[in-house]
Amino acid sequence: MSQNREVIVRELPKGALEPAHFEMREAPVPRPGDGEVRIRNILMSIDAANRAWMQGATYREAVKAGDVMHTYAIAEVVESRDPSLEPGQIVAVESRWADQVVVKARRAVRLPDVRPLSHLLSVYGIAGKTAYHGLVNVGRPKAGETVVVSAAAGSVGLFVGQIARALGCRAVGIAGGEDKCRWVVEHLGFDACVDHRGGNLFADLRQACPDGIDVYFDNVGGSVLETALFQMNLHGRVVCCGAVSQYDAQGPSGPRNLPGMVVVKRLRMEGFIVMDFADRDEAALADLHRWVDEGRLVVVEDIVEGLENAPAALIGLLAGENRGKRMVRVAPDP
């Protein structure tokens, strides 16, 4: 391959993300220098965080106009200028929306031979580990408690509810649309799921959680978070993972019942990033593998084919069209 396809951020959005904000271009295949490797993207993770990076610096650098869009990817080493990695090895890496990218070898993590490779992005990757660490290490649920998770059909939410069930908790989802809620209960095994588009989230959530909420895993922020806070039990835990309802909004809004509800109910509200718990990944993966093998975790993946479709995949994710972990396949598994 003499040319390399890249998807750049043509301009930063001021409101909702649109296809016109991106542009596909061709560039020379990059060449690695000392201590670097050239990798071929196989699967690129599509996350709400992609949109957040376009709003400014977060836990990582901001994405700016003219940048090739950032991503987390599963990739194959094609050329190496570092003794620690060899061509043909499969790695996890901070990459870009492109066919091939040059990265520092020390930032590429060798991966085990798990097939299909897509599982290394979903249940055994960033989605599964985010769900596990957020619920287990931040939410700290006890058997018999009620766990509620928003964006329950999404890449993280679907695992949060299933993990809660595996730990002996009652799992209640919040999702958009009757069909999606039915799927969350019938296919994923949640005890209940509430439609946030149904017109009366407060009453519907109360009916689904007659004993209140002990752990709320928040992926959306805004009015859904506000509603959940009212129904938290004393000493409940709120796990702040994301705020997808706010990323495309021109005037983001926070819950109006903060800090009141936190004080009155003595809540613990904590944000986290999956990398915070990297030292506990081994234990997380052992549990995840065991639950999959036992049939207690259903793995759902939403794979969009083709680098050129990455912008549409992200726009669709922000609109809630995905079920399961969304990713873009750039090349076949080797």
C-alpha cells in the first residue's frame, strides 16, 4: 500500500456532529523512526468519548480541527524499529482513524491470542473493563441491592447490568425506546428496563425500583441523572462514567438537585476512567472470562465495516442507534 487513507476533523462542531465535520484524504504511508512501530488498524473503537475530545482537553489531549481523529484500536504491527515488538504481533494502541499509523512502541500493548479479535474491544477490552471496574471498584454493590444503569443497551451499560446480576443484584436498565428496553430484558437478562422516552421516567423508574436505588451507574448525565438521584437510597453510590446526553448539546445542563440530594441522602458520587484500575485488570479479566464461559455474560458487538464509515458510526452512536459495543472494522483479522 503506497497511499494511506485518513479521516480528519475538517472543523469542530458547535452543535450536533454531522458528516460535513469530517473529510477523508490520502497521505503517504508513514515510516517509523527509532523506538517506533507502524501499525495497521484492524478494529477501531467508537465511543461517546470521541465526541467529548472535540470539546477540549479532558483526561487526554483535545482533538483539534485538521487532526486525524483519535481512537483506541486493535492493530497489527507491520514494521518495527524497536526490539520489543515484531511484525505480525497484535497490539492495543492509541491510534487514529486511518489505515496505518506510526506510534511509539512503548505505547503499544501486546495482546493475547483471543478470537475473534473484536472481543478484545468489547467484553475483554475497554467496554467490559469499564463496566467491571466502575461497578465493582467504584459502585461496590452488595448481593440483594438494586443496580440501575443508563444507556443499558450500549457498549458499557449492557455489561454493567449483566455483571450486577452475576453478583446477585437486581439489575434495572434505562434505555431509549420500547424495543430496546424489551431487548435489554429478554436478550440480556435484566430484571427490568425503563424507557427514558416514555414520557414519565420518574414514575416508571419508581415502579421498576420499588425498594429504591442502591447503585446508579451513569452514562448519560442531564435529566436522567437528576431523576435517578431523587430515588437513591441512603448511602447510595453514583458511578459517573459518561455524559452522552450532553456531548452534542449547545448548552449542556447538569442536574438541578446537586448538591442537595448528595447531602440529604449521604450519597457517594465518584467519577472514574478505566485506566485508573489498570492494576486490577487481571482480576477483572478472570471474572469476565469465567462469566462468559458460564454463559452468564452475553457478548453483543456492533461492527461497522469500512474506515470511510467511521464518521457515520460515531454520529449514529451519539443518536443511540447501536446495541452493544460499536467498532469500525478497517481490515480483516489476520
